[in-house]
Amino acid sequence: MGIFKKKAASEFDKPRDAGALKIMKEGNTVTRLSFLVFGLGNILNKQVVRGLIFLALEVLYFIFLFTFGIGAIGDFITLGTVEQGQVYNEALGIYEYSTGDNSMLCLLYGVITFVLTAGVIFLSCMSAKSAYCTQIRRQKGQEIPTFMDDIRSLKEENLHAFLLTFPIIGIIVFTIVPLIFMILIAFTSYDHSHQPPGNLFSWVGLENFASMLSSSSSLAATFWPVLVWTLIWAVTATVSCYILGLLLALLINRKGTRAKGFWRFMFVLSVAVPQFVTLLTMRTIFNANGPVNVLLRELGIIGVTESVPFFTDSLYAKITIICINIWIGVPYTMLSTTGILQNIPADLYEAAKIDGANAATIFRKITLPYMVFVMTPNLITSFTGNINNFNVIFLLSGGGPDSLEYYYAGKTDLLVTWLYKLTITQKDYNLGAVIGILVFVILATLSLLTYHRTGSYKDEGAFQ
């Protein structure tokens, strides 16, 4: 019975059992005050160590807030007011730089302060919940857990919370904070003309988005063609690799094919070679003086001084990139589809043959629907990956050929490679952040809409 009571108490301690509104409605005065004075309910109910831990965290936050946080919030609002300048030092007879505000640090420290504040608000709710649970136990005459009971619970029913705490902190520090920081840059003037610490940048609201999307700006004249090519590339690369990989897997798996292991091994070799090595090799093979152009000259197909513009003409470059991507991507699809093909029930094929179905009908009515059903999530993932396929474009064509019509982009640039050029080469970090946000919105919308319309989502047990 004692074990049951202790287990019941620990189950009640879970956050889902008491929300903030319920605590405010049903909690006593001490419990409600625990929202403001962390650990108050625990200390007054003889859970001193737990209460002191809550209180210590609150005290540390307010020390941080009054010594640093309030100033950081003020700087976050203004993004700095004093620019770095030159001051003449009469004693030394030279000009020296005077210290100014750094807008980037103002933005970063403000984000950190707000994230810590959000964490303290969550801690406030946890303090009140802990006090509320203790209040309920007292009302029911149950035993109040001691600090040693709390320690033991971390090895048993609360083990998951203990082990996940440090990864969650890591996610907040290394993922959420940088992500918020980069999103906010899209709403500032942080470009090549406003580089801290020498210059300050400021908040500009939705001005960057308007410049990127409006039809009258030079940015829009680059964004929309690059977006169209990105979508064409993603669809073509995904569909071509999938269909050709599936056909290759069918060809190898058919009953009449001998030495199946040998054929699979030959195609897997291209997967074993690092992708960047293959891409750089292909770039060398197809350049103006590469083996392909030299061979075409030797055969007299092109003139002695001519060369096929595989990467210098926009149309040729796009076709070349798609073909090379097929060479790289088909073996991956072949491997994944081979396993699925081998798991299609043989009874389906036997029944179809008995009914007089030919090979084309069997493929159209059985194989293809089964493969599409199983691999739709994989296709969506591949589409997403191809939109962000930096390696293929950057290592083959570098986004070229360059165009004077575009703002620091080439004819084969994807949004992700254009983003790279804007940030690394041009230092237009605000525009890069805008593109990153737009890519996320496009991908999230297309992926969710597509997935929710597929049979894999609507009827996941159809082929079981």
C-alpha cells in the first residue's frame, strides 16, 4: 500500500495534472504566491531543499536582470546608439578608434535575455505546480516527499526528465537561440553597408521582405527566376532519380537477370565514393578543356578551337547538372527500392498473372502503387533535400554562368547557393535571413500539404 501511495503521488507530480489556470483557481494563497516567490510553497511545507533551489534560481535571474538584462533589453530595442569613431590623440599624434556599440551583440544579448526570461516564466509555473501538488497531498493526508525522495525519483519514474534535461539545454543554447537570432536579422538593415562594430544597423520591419517580393526591385528580379529554377530542379531531380532508380531495381530483380549481386555491387561503387569527389571529377571531365571536349574535337564533332559549353551556357549547364545528379542519385534509389520490391507479396503477382495481366499492367496496377505508397514520405524528403542541395550546384557550376540581370546570383543558382553568396561573399546577412525564412515557409507548406494528401498518411495500414 505504501508503494502504491508513493507511486500515485509521483504520478500526480507530473506537469500535465495541473495547469496555471487550475492552480490560480484551486490553489491556496501560498500556492499562488509561489508564482512570484519561487519555492515558497515548498519551503513552508518542509520541502526546504527543493524550495531553496527554486528560490536560488529566481535570485540568480534577478541578479542577472538588474546587472545586465535590463541594459540588454534596452540595447535590443535600439540596436545601439553610439557608432565607433576616430579620435585624435594629441599626446601620441595619431588617430585612435573610440569604442562604440556593436549592433550584433546588442541583438544577441537581447535574444539571450528574452530566452532566459521565458525559461524563468516556465520555472515560475513549475514552482507553483510543485506547491500545488504538495498542497493536495496535505489535504489528502499523503506523505510529503523529502529531498532524498526527489533524488531517488530521478533514478526511477523521473529518469527520463533527468536524462533529457541536458540535451534540451543544448538544443536551446545551440539551436533555438541562434535560430531566433538569425530570424530577427531578416528584420534589420544588417548588410554590407552596416557592418558592426564599425557601423550600426537598425530595425527596418518588413522592408527586406517587400524588396525581395515586390516586382519593381532588383532583388525580386533575381528571387523569382531563382525560385522557379529551384522548384524545377527539385522536381526534376527527385522524379528522375526515383523513376530511373526504380526501373534499375526492377531490371536487376527480375527473374531472368543473372549475377544480381554483381550488378548491385557495380552501382553501389558510385555510392561508396564521396559525393564531393564525384562532383569535382565530373566538373573536370566536362569543363572547356576536359576529356569530353577533347574527345569531341578528336572525333571531329566540334571544331579544334570549339568546346561544348557544359557549364558556361545556362541551358547546357542546367541539363548537365540534372544528368550528373541522376548518375549520383540513381544508385541510392536503387538500393532503397530493392528492399521494398522484395517485400511485395508474391501472391499479388501470381493472382495477376492468373487473371491474364501482362508485365505492363502488373507494374501499373501493383508495383508502382505499392512503391509510391511506401516511398511517398521518402520522396517528400528527397524533394526537400534537393531544394537545399548545395553540394551539386556549388561544386559543379558554382551557380554560374553569372548574369548581370541578377543580384549576385548565377543562372544555375538555387536559393540556398544564392543565400551563401549573399552572406559569405556580399555580407548581406539580412537578405540571406529573408531567403532562409522564405525557403522554410515554402518547404513546410509544400511538404505538409503533400503529405496530408497521400495514402501513406490517410491509410497507413492499406498494404499491411
